[in-house]
Amino acid sequence: PRFLWPFLLSIFFRIFEFNSYIEYVNLIRIISIGLSLITIPVVYLIGKKFFEKKYSFLVASFFAFSIQIIENSTWGITEPLFLLLALGSFYFMLNYNSKYTIFSFILASLSFDTRVNGIVILMIILIGYSMKVRPKRKLFILIVSGLFIFMIISMPNYYDPEVGNSPIINRVTSISTDENNLNPHLIQTAKLFLTNEQLDPDSENFHKITILEKYLFGITKEAYHIFLINIQFLIFLLPIGIFFIFKNREWKEYLLILSIMISIAIAIPQYILSSEIRNLLLIIPFISIIATIGIKNLLKNIKKKNLIITLIILSLIISSIIILNPQTDNTLIIEKEKFGKYVSLNYSGKITGDLLYHVENHLFDLTSIPLKYNQGNG
């Protein structure tokens, strides 16, 4: 079982005591936002490994004003902590001082404890070290010692004594079993290929979904999310940046492309279980750097570089404000809080599972709570 995120929350829960569960939810959101803010200077420091200060600031701005990063930081989930740990690991790997190597592997293992995506950052830093460390004997010792550290710290993910098996194996087997079970996001994607009748288990034309089709739906959803992430980065900058990466032939820049490719590949099976854009958030800082490589080369012969960089940052801020500007409906927020309080007072244990059981078996009448918003609107 994962420990870092619950342990971090428990520290704050001991410091702050509230009477309402909604106040604890707000506290978790504040912690999540705080972690995202701390990650911004880490991205800036990573940028300094590739650029001078002004372009490093642009890299940090691309990350800070990314719509997906801003939205994710307010949800109170594990991604902000995961990104902080993963990017911290990547930063220490980029340092040439060998004394930082241990921190790179420690943070990678903690990121894996936070989210299974942490295996991506382990693969990235191993490839990075193999690119820059010589001689081979030194590289071998580094990799063996680093993997040992990773295995020890992330041990809880390999075996759970309470249930007597491995959480990782359970996650892998859940992908291939129960083939027709699609998560809600994939159901929407499946409708691009199948009719509602084919997706209805009670229909004569019901189509039993194969594992290959699940992967097809997952890849389709992932491609859509990759497109959404890249819109704000001015998509044309990426091929320009990639062109100059192959022209410059620097191992650190090659590593950026490999990092994105590995992240996308590892996210494919994750999309079968949970088709959420947060599975791809780790590519945003790498895309930020590649986009900045494109900008730097486009501005090479232009005198007013600072002015153009400032305008780009302002456009990022304005676009984020416009897209994320909430149309707040206080009535909906109040009613969601009332519903949440009702559930917390009447159900115990794994509330989500209990609630779904009662709803599916008609033991809980949703209409018994006077809500203005029905399921379709809320």
C-alpha cells in the first residue's frame, strides 16, 4: 500500500482539526496547490540545465500556466506530489555531481510510491545516466546501487501483507481480465466505434469487447489528451524544437524526446483502467523545454527577444484565465456539500463501494434528498 501521500496528509490533519469534512477537503486542496507551486521553481532549475535565465523562466511559465496543471492542482489528488518528486529526481540526474545520484533514486522511488507512473521516471534516469556516465564500470555500480535503493523504498508496492498479494500484479491483471468492463471515459470513446446497442449488455446485438479493442479505445483517448496538452504550447513549436534537437545532438535534449515517448507508452495500459489526462501530466515539463528550444532558435537573429518572451508569457496567462474562468454556481456547491454530508453520516468504511451497492440495488433513493441538479446536470 502506498504511504507517502496519506502520511503527508496525516501530518496536516493532526495540526488542523475541523468539524466538517468539507473543511478537510479544502485543506487537501490547499496542500495540493502548495505542492504545485513548489514544483514551479524545480521546473525553472531544470530549464537552467538547458538555457540561460530568461528562457528558463519561459519554461517555468509554460508549466505554471498549463491549463491541465492548474486544474489538477485544485483537485486534491496525488499528482502534484508525484510531479514534484519525479521532476526533482530528473533534476538531480541532470547534475554532474555524483553525490546527488542517491537523491535521484530516492525521489524516483517515492514518486513510484505516490503513483505507478513513477516507473517512468526510473526508466528516464537510468537512460540518462547511461548516456552521461563513463566508464562502464562506474555506470554499472551506479545502476545496481540505484535499483537497490529504488526496490527497498518502494517495497510496499510489491507485496501487501494484509491481502497477501502484490498491488502491482493486481493492477496488471485487472487490465486483461473482465474484458467488457470499461471505465466511464472509455465508454465515451467506445461510442466512436460502436453503437449504443452494441454496448448494451441486454441487447441482442451486444458486442463483447476484446482486450485489443480496449487498447484501441485507450490509445484513441490518449491521443486526444496529447492534442489538448499541446494546444497551449503552440503545436508548431514542437516540430521546430525537435528539429533543432536532432541538429544539436546533445544527450540531454535527446533524453527529452525519449522521456515523452516512454511516458506515453507507459500510460497506454493506464488509460484502460482510468482514461484521465493526469496520466500524461509528466510530459508537460518536457514539452515545455522542447517548445522553448524552438522559440530560442526562432529568436536567434531577433534583437527584441525579451519583449517577445514577455508577450508569450502574457499570452499564456491570459489564455489560462479565459479558459479556466469559473462560472460559479453557489447553489450547486451547497447542494453537493449537503449530499456529501448525508453520505458521510449514513455510510461508513469504503463509502464509494457501499453507496454504489445501495444505488444499484435500489436500496438508496437519490430523490430522497431535495436536490435541484440531477445526475445529468451535476
